[in-house]
Amino acid sequence: MNRYTENRRGRRSQALLTGLALASVALLTACGTTQGSGGGSSEGPKAATELGKTEGAVSILAWPGYVEDGSNDPAVDWVSAFEDETGCTVTSKTYGTSDEAFNLMKTGEYDVVAASGDASLRLVAAGDVAPVNTDLIPNYEGIYDFLKMQSWNSVDGVSYGIPHGYGANLLMYNTEAVKPAPTSWDVVFDKSSAYKGKVTAYDSPIYIADAAVYLMAHQPDLGIKNPYALDETQLKAAVDLLKEQRVNIGEYWSDYLKEIQAFETGDTVVGTTWQVIRNSLAAGTKAEVIVPEEGVTGWSDTWMIASEAKNPNCAYKWLDYIASPEANAQATEYFGEAPSNQAACDFRSEGSCESFHAGDADYASKIWYWSTPIAECLDGRTDVECTDYSAWTTAWQEIKG
């Protein structure tokens, strides 16, 4: 069957991304809630009540490594089985940041999107995704309860998607260039000058939260309790830290292929990464990943259906398939994250689920999952207004100069 995967290799216009981000945050802020609007609204998109005949195609927008069809590696393919089973031919496109995903969903070209928490609620607020009827998805029942109906995948008690997997944003370092082996994020912040020009960082406003996690441990007097709930003073401290880091950054990355290349060539020796990037490095590349002592940000991604999907029946079929134990095992192990259900562990390599703490609700609760910053403080404070995503977007432009 014919299918393609289009890897992104450039950046969209920052002005366009900023405008869209500001518009979506305005909607969220107007609601005065972390959940945005439209969950139970009679005027918003509706969830399907029944499924019909499949359309024969489905277009998917996802993070790299989520929709593998064998074209990148013949041994890595869970798309073909879906196509054979359902008759729905898959086309897919990868994106590098949540801002990019939000922008691309505006085109109306995609039936399904795998969204992280810093995009999911913006998509809901903008009306770009529809509620999901989980009764039409048999494999939903097996998903870990601690991933269901969370603030990043539901609104006012209405589900807007299916949990996929969850994991951490890690620190990767060149084992020959970075010695002793790091245990802290200080190698990319306070001690980054030792690797000037060879430090990398994720190119997105949400990276401000990584600086906030570091400050939580090293400047406790700031009173940061949630890295996505920053008042003006706390945001300024994070911005100042990132400006100090900026002079030592060789390149920010959003295209994961560029970070792979940079570590393989030695142009980059330390920085934030994903497990899938480490897994994709050429054999012999001297690099390792760790969870630093200060903790990590991370993701719990959600498969969502476009409100005006051209192929809604195939979209529902995909959501059910990717939540099945075998497909979810393949996809999440390849990417480097915990699966969404315990049964998937039967199909992963020995020790894989244990290494990612699959099913450990206590461990999962310690990851600071990407969330959309809004004016109503996510840490529960009511005596101060927090900075929203538009402020973070403006700050990120200021940081990068």
C-alpha cells in the first residue's frame, strides 16, 4: 500500500506561530480555567455517537517516531498492520514543537493529531479538535486510570482524546567531552560555559519550564511550586537564567534529525533530548542520557480527532488500534516512553517497562507534564496572576534575540 512520512526540516514563521499562540491563549484565559472552553458546549464540536463505513484513508500529524511504517527502518513498522486490518491507508507528517502542531492543525489537512499538554487545550479552545466518544474505542478500557480524564486530555468531564504514552525530557551528553558524568542540569545552565558553543536546548517557549524546574531546586526562595505556574517575578528569574545560557548555546533544536546529526558529528556535546533521539544515534556515538537530580519536565500525549476530520471513521479506528497492547508496545518502546496500558508490557522487550516505570502512578506523578500556562495559576495561588502562554512566547523571542 502507498503511504508516506514527511519529516519536517525547517521552522515556520515565528510571527505566525506567535499570532496563533496568542489567539489560542486568549480563548483559554477568557474562560478563567485551565480547561479552556467547549467541553460540554452545545455550540462546540460533537463527539461521534456511532461509527460508519471506513473511508479508506486517514491523515495523521504526530511527533517523530509515533507513526512508523517501515520507511525509516524496515524493522520498525506498526502502520502496515493497521492498514491491512482496517483498509485505511495512512499518510503522516511529523512536527518538532507543539506550536508547530497547533499551526498545522489550522490547515484542516489532518484527521488525527498526537498532542502534548502544551497544545491539547489550545486545540480544544480553538475548536480544532472534537470530543472523543470512548465507548467507541474498545481498547480505552485497558489504559491506565491515572492517564485518563486528566486536565490535558479532558474538559469539564468530557474526554478529548486517548492517552498514548508518557515520558521525560532527558539530559544527553557526550561521554568523552563531558566529564565527570553529569548528575544535574547545571551543565546546561550554571556550568554551561565549559561547553560554550556545543550546548543545545529545545526550541520552544515551553522550555522555560525546564529552567523553572532547575530554579525550584537551586533558588527555593523564588517559591516556584509548579514550573507552568510562574508569576512575573518567577518568569523573570527563568528568563534571566535562559539568557545566561543563550551565550553558550550552539544551536536550538526542534527538528530531532538535526540534534541526532549534531551529536553524531560532535557539534553538540550536551543538552536536552528525548530517548528516541538517543536510540537513533549511529552505532558508536559516545552519548548517554540521564534523569538529572532536579527532576524533569515531560509529556503525556493524547491522540485527538480533528473537529472537521475528512475521515472520522478511520480516525476512530486509528485511536483504537494505537491503544491496543501490541501496537502501543511497539510505538512507545521505539520512542522511548512508558506505554499507556499494562498489557503492552507483554509485547515489549524484557525490562523495558520496568526501566520506564510503566504503571507506576507515583513515579508518573513526579514528572512535570507539559501544560499550557495561563493567568489562573496552576499551582492554586489566588493572590497573584500568573503569566500565560502569550507572555512565555514573548519571553522566548526575547531570550533568543
